[in-house]
Amino acid sequence: MSKKVKDFGIEKTLRNLGIKDENKGTSVGGKYFASGKTIESFSPVDGNLIAKIKTSGESDYNKVIETAEKAFKEFRLIPAPKRGEIVRQLGQKLRQYKDDLGKLVSYEMGKSLQEGLGEVQEMIDICDFAVGVSRQLHGYTMHSERPGHRMYEQYHPLGIVGIITAFNFPVAVWSWNTALAWICGNVTIWKPSEKTPLCALACQNIMNEVLEENNLPEGISSVLVADHEIGQRLVDDKRVSLVSFTGSTRVGRMVSSKVAERFGKSILELGGNNAIIISKDADIDMSIIGAVFGAVGTAGQRCTSTRRLIIHESVYDEVKNRLVKAYDQLKIGNPLDENNHVGPLIDTDAVNMYQEAIKKGKKEGAKFIVDGEVLQGKGYESGCYVKPCIAEVKNSYEIVQHETFAPILYLIKYKTLEEAITIQNDVPQGLSSAIMTQNLREAELFLSHAGSDCGIANVNIGTSGAEIGGAFGGEKETGGGRESGSDVWKYYMRRQTNTINYTAQLPLAQGIKFDL
């Protein structure tokens, strides 16, 4: 490990989180085992090996499922507010480990330290939210058409919830699912990205403390660090009632069809191709900040990253020129150094994808006003650092229609707001959207039935930075799933309608007569 990284205390962080030089990638509560191949986790920050992990094999998977089934039978009988208390304790543990876990997220994934800490804060926030919800898992009471009858609805836990997450939010998305799944009485099995396995093991280590301190069944929380074949097992397994999948639209389409084929449930969080409309009535200062953070934050590797700026023709040149100046001031380097704005891409495969997207864009006619390049030299030894770039394009370009997980920002000019909304909606994805305007009529039109077709629509904030209080997710090829806040807890439960007859008669519905 380089001296520079040692200065940030990574070795101490790993020790505090229970990460060893060699780790076993299957965890059921506090028990760790593995029978699969060994993989290595390298940091995109400096290219150094962080640790090795022996992955989960077929026998490990079966043991995890069997233990989870057993744990569910006990955990579902614990009153929901008591389950909320378990989640509250997890939130307290996360507060205790926030600095260490945030630092590990930054080092293993590559996002800035502030974003790493922010991701852990999201985990804390969803725990707080879920604790409140644990006392509000309410149904509805309806009036029966039959005298002496009472009707109501209630919700029951599903069973095993499988969670498959991506590298870009290596801990937060797990917490969105688990906090709600647990207060609903479910147990969870987490298959994290192979690109960020240590973050998952660290979270499991933290949760294990809670399970042990409360003498709870070990199968409530399990982790499988494994390849796509184990992920496929989760998708195909009838014992897994719900699969929450975060990843590409291509894989999500397969997950959706396979889970539906066995009549399971799925939550899909897939691709985004997010745009900010900058109106002639926009606050330009605010717009530049929102656009730059949305485009370069996490090195463009958020599902909510800003990919497109749709700018009114009257302010187009001003916005373009100010963006170029802003990009010229960006500091790219070690994300643990809080003086830097942009860290690395996750790996060299992502770098190749970035280069290929630039190449395709130029071939289609994109005019790059800030050129992209792979950075080399001191501080960039990992080969994962790239320069955020900006291109003037048409929305119809094929490369613009696709999501590229890299800091490439496309500029598009418009004349009328209706045209801008049409451009914004004219992509296959429908996750996050925003408009910058001081014009109330424009803001309301953007939020109306004739406005944004995305799951998230913002006014005078960017496309990134969703709070946990609202349901998170998108439409079209984004998958239609919802996670986190609002009434999303219902996704993790099954609805049941109940009718109670408290009379000595048996009247039938709809006035049907059936006399014997």
C-alpha cells in the first residue's frame, strides 16, 4: 500500500471493520464459510490489492437458504415494533462505524470521501425511517354489504428477500431493502457486486453485532459474495419470494422474466439517462452547480447522474461557456483527499467503455467542447482516472440514447418548453429528471401529466441526491421498481383481505340465495 493511502488510515479502517487480508465470502449471521474460487478486491484509487475473498459455492448457497428459511419462521412472529428496535440498533451501529465504513466505500469503490460518508448517512436515515414505519404497517377496514360482517385488509411478510446490488452504491441500496424487509418480518440474502465485496462483508460484520447482542436467529441476515451463477440461483429459486435487483437494463430484463415465470416478485432499479432542462428563466448560478455535480459526482457512475443538459437557445452559449470554465477548475485525484472533486472509475473496463462512448459519439457527429482523456502519471497509477468531458449533440444520436456509466455530459439546444420535455422523455430510460426555472408555469407543466415521464422529477435541484423519505425508482427501461421511503414497505409484504361474520346467519354476497 502506498504511503499516500496509509496517510488516510486505510489499514486501521479495515481492522476496525473486521476485514482481513483473506476473507470468507459467505456469512450467515456471525458464521463465515466458503467453498468457491478466490477473488481479489483492488482499489481503483491506487490500484493496490485491498484483500482476498474466497467466494460462495453451491453448497454454501444451499446452507444459506436453509438457514434463512428456519430464521424466517421465528423472526416473523416477533412483533413489528420489536423488529423496528433491531433496525434502530443497526442505525446506532452505523453511526458508530460511519467514518470507517464511509472511508472503505470511498477506497474500494472510488467515490469521494464526502459521498462515501453520505452513503452511510443514507443507511442511518433509512433505519430511522423504518423504525417509524414498524409501528404503521396498517391495513384498511371496509364496510361489508352483509349485516353483521366486518371486512378489513392486513399485510403479512413474504419470507426470503434476495438483494442483488451494483458497485456504485455498495452499501446504501442494501440498507434501503433490508431495513424495510426486516421491519416487515422478512429475512434477507445479499449478493453484492464482485467489484465491491469488502463493503458488503463490513456491513454484515456490523449487523452480526446486532444479531448477537439480541440473541436473534443467524439467518435473518446473510451475504453471498459470489459470481453471477449464484445470483442466477437467487433469481430462479422459488424459496426466494422477492428479488430486488439493481443493475443494467439488459440483466434486469432477464431477472424480471425469470422471477415472473415462477410467480415471484421483483423490484427492478435499472438504467437512467437523466436530463436537466435549463430554462431561459433559470437561475444560471444554481444551474451550473447542479449540472456539474450531477455530471461528475461519483465520476458519472450514479444511476441518477446527469447525462444530458437541455438548454434554452437564449441562454445556451452562456451556460456552455460557464460549464467549460467550471470543468477547467475540477480537481481529479485520490477521492480520500477532500480537495479533489472527481475520483476514479471503478476499473479499467469502465475506462474502456468511456473511451468507446467518446469514439462512437464523435463518429455520429458529437462536437466535444471539453475533450475526454485517460489520465496518466503520478497519482493516476491505477489507470482508472479519466477527464470529465462535454459534447454538443442531437438527442437522436444512438450513443445519447444509451446510458454510459462515466462522466460524459451531452448538451442539447431547445426553443420551447414543450420541445424540451419531448426531448427529455425521448429516451428508453425514465429514472430522474429536473428543470431549472424561476417560472411557476414552466415548473408546474414539467410536473404535470404532460411533463416528465420519469419516476423522479425535480424543480431547481439536480437529478442526483434523492432523500430516503420518497420512493426511489423509475419508469420504462428503468424497470418500474420503487425502494426506500413513502409506502414502499408494501412491496415487501403480501396483502390479505379478511371477512368476519359475527352473526348466527350466513348471508351471501350480492344477495345470492342458497337454501338447503
